Amino acid sequence: MPLSVVILAAGQGKRMHSDLPKVLQPLGGGTLLEHVLRTATRLNPAAMYVVYGHGGEQVVNMFKQLPVQWVLQAEQLGTGHALMQALPQIPDEHDVLVLYGDVPMLRQKTLEALVASAQRGELAILTANLSNSTGYGRILRDAAGEVRGVVEEKDATPEQRRLKEASTGPLAAHAASLRGWLKNIGNDNAQKEYYLPDVIGLAVKDGTLVTAILAETEEEVAGVNDRRQLAAAERALRRQSAEALMQRGVTLRDPERIDLRGDLQCGRDVLIDINCIFEGRVRLGNHVRIGPNVLMRDCELGDDTEVFANCVLENAVVGARARIGPFARIRPETLLADEVHIGNFVEVKQSRLGRGTKANHLAYLGDAEIGKQVNVGAGTITCNYDGVNKHRTVIGDDAFIGSNSSLVAPVTVGAGATIGAGSVISKDAPAGELTLERAEQRTVKGWKRPKKQQ
Ligand code: UD1
Ligand code: CA
């Protein structure tokens, strides 16, 4: 039967104390809801519904491009009520998988097991034996060990609260069955809400087989209601991605101290030192080495390139055998060819540097087109901004830019040109010649330093 997935995401998330709707809280470079949507998509459902409410427009706008049907729950009257808003749109013969927008770490395999059980006409629920089940609904079983229902924490007796088996939220059943049960749930409970887990008791009553699938790890089913749980989910995700990287042959100096907030692909024998953050889409070639405290976002690095400590690279493409840092900043739309060296306190923005070019110390290269084997001396600045517009600096192959030069763009330095140290170059410098702009040095003979007056 076709599958419909419904994701409940209308809650405000009071326990977050945030202006952001809970399902838009950040996790692993995305948002909570993004993780749930991604896993749901892998099930190839016929349709996906997201029930939204709090921060409505913000939530819808963020996922506009996804094939999702948005269902407004204007008033948040509970998870059962939330599902009721989506059900009228789902044909009777569909299997329905209900997910909670704040349970982001579920694995595809687990969800497939829930769906398979629903396809057999059962009500499938996901439970977990938690070391600390505070806040979760507790599974009630009879003497024979059969599931009888769920009691929410706030409605539970002290004895029930001691139960370790928790209801983790997700469930699956035929659309027609859910429709029937939901008609009969009430809100006579501690929170005056229509609880979705109440369908479990109703299913038991009408003789539907309730299958409790026990989650393999606590991590997978963790709900995110407050900042502590958000941090715990982030930590778990971090550990998972670090383990996956090591499995694929990457050396992590400390797998506890790496943050992956996107998609990192590595070649063979890549080494990553501690406290590095990778965001967006990062590609590292074979034998790349990344020093400690490096932040990299949307970058591509060629084979054998090395990034030393404390660098920030963003939206850059770097060739093979390049050396960057320590303390370098590579800003968006920068292309560094093979064997480029960028040293400490060098900032490069929207520039291309040709093969073997070096800027080893203290420089700003912005909007520049720099050829091969150029030597950029310490303190060189491209003055690319006249206060209104940006202009380009062009430097030919083999040029030598003396230290502390200002290149006032638009300006061209020809191939093989030499610029004398300390020059302010505001006119084009011809190829192969020495150009300098500097007051002549003089010595005042016999000059004496003033003496302290008595
Ligand atoms: C819920 C379950 C609890 C389970 C726990 C697992 C209920 C009543 N309780 O509790 O049994 O152990 O999850 O994490 O279902 N939502 C709506 N509309 C609403 C209310 C909630 O869309 O009117 C959404 C929220 O945005 C959230 C999800 O449903 O994504 C769960 O709501 P939440 O208030 O966090 O429920 P819990 O107290 O965690
Ligand atoms: Ca929750």
C-alpha cells in the first residue's frame, strides 16, 4: 500500500525558551525538522505532510522547495489533534507513518520496520528502555507482557513513572484505523490535550495487534525538548559522523573534537587535527592534512595540500600541494592553484592565484588576478575599494611585489615586473622592469639628537 508520512511540527517548544520555533533549532548544520524530513524522504513515501503552527511562515519558507504538503494546526491542542489535521487528506488505504519533528535521529531501518508492521495491519510503535525516562510517555504492559497503552509523564502515578520503557513518539498504522481511533480520543488529562499515544489503548481495545519495536540505542530515539537535549543530540551526531569518517580511513587526532555540520568527503590518508569545524560541502583530496582549529565551509582541497593551525577557509578551491596558514583567511570565490603558499595573517578574497605563487606573510589580496610563481612580499595590500566601487588588480607571472606595497586598483603589474618595497602603485607597472614609488633616501650629515633641557 502507498505510504504517507506525517511529521508533527506545530509545537512552540516552550522548554527551549527561544524565539525560534523548536523544529528550526540547529542540529548538525541543519535544523531538527530537516533531519526528520531527510530520513522520511529515504522511505520514498507517496506523500509527506508536515503539520505546522508555531512560527508557521518561517517553517514553510525554509522548506519551500521540498515536495511537502503543509497542514496548518492553528491551535496546538495536542499531538493527536495535530494528526487529525492531516488525516482528512490521506486516502483510507494508505499506510501512515507518524513522526515527531523533535525526534531527529531515527534511522531509516527502524522506520522501515514500523512501516512493515503497519502493512500487516498492526499498530506499530517504537519504544526504548531509557536510563532516564523522565518526560517521556511510559509503556504500560500487562502481566503477560502485552502492551496495554501509554501514560504520559504528567498523568502517571509515581509507580508508573518508575517504568523505564518509554514511548518514543513515532507510530505507524493504516490510515482508516488511525481515523477510527482518533475520533475516540479525548482531552480529559493533565494537559487538556488530545494525546496521539492514546490510540494505543484504543487499538488494544478493538483487538488490533500492537507491535512494540524496541529501539537499538537510546541515542536514536532521543527527543529534543530543551537546550540540554539539543546539545546531547549534537554530541551524538558528532560522534556518529566521526566514526563514519574513521571507518573510511581518515585519521582524527581526537574523534571527540571535530564538528561536522555538513557533508565532508575525504580521499586516502587524510589527517585532521583537533577542534576543526566543517560546514556545507567540503572535499579533501588524498593525503590532505588539516591542522588544529580550522574552520572550513564549502571548500575543495587538492591532494597533499596542508592547512596549518587556525585558518578560516570559505567557499574556496585549492589545488594540490598547497600550503595555507597558520592564521590565514581564505574568503569566498578564491581559487588557489597547485603549490600556492599562503602564510600567516594573509587574507585572500575573490582572487585567483596561479601555480606556485606565494604570499607568505601579512597581506590582503582582494579582487586580484595573480599569475604563476609570483612573490607577494609581506605587507602587500591590494587597495581594491575606492569607497564606492571595487576594482581589480592584475599581476602577471613571475612578478615580484616588494614588501609593504600598496597596489591601487584598477592596476596591472606586468609579467616579470619588480615592485620596489614600500611603493604605492597607482599606475600600471610595465613587464620585466623595476618600478618603485618612494621618496629618495637622504642622510643629514652631522645631525645631532636633541639633548634634554636642564
Ligand atoms: C511526546 C509524547 C510522549 C513521547 C515523547 C517522545 C504525546 C502526547 N506525548 O511528548 O509520549 O514519549 O513525545 O519524544 O504525544 N506537536 C504538534 N501539535 C501539538 C503538540 C505537539 O504538532 O498540538 C508536535 C511538536 O511540535 C513536537 C511533537 O509534536 O514536534 C511532540 O510534541 P511535544 O510537546 O514535544 O511532546 P512530548 O512532551 O515530548
Ligand atoms: Ca518532544
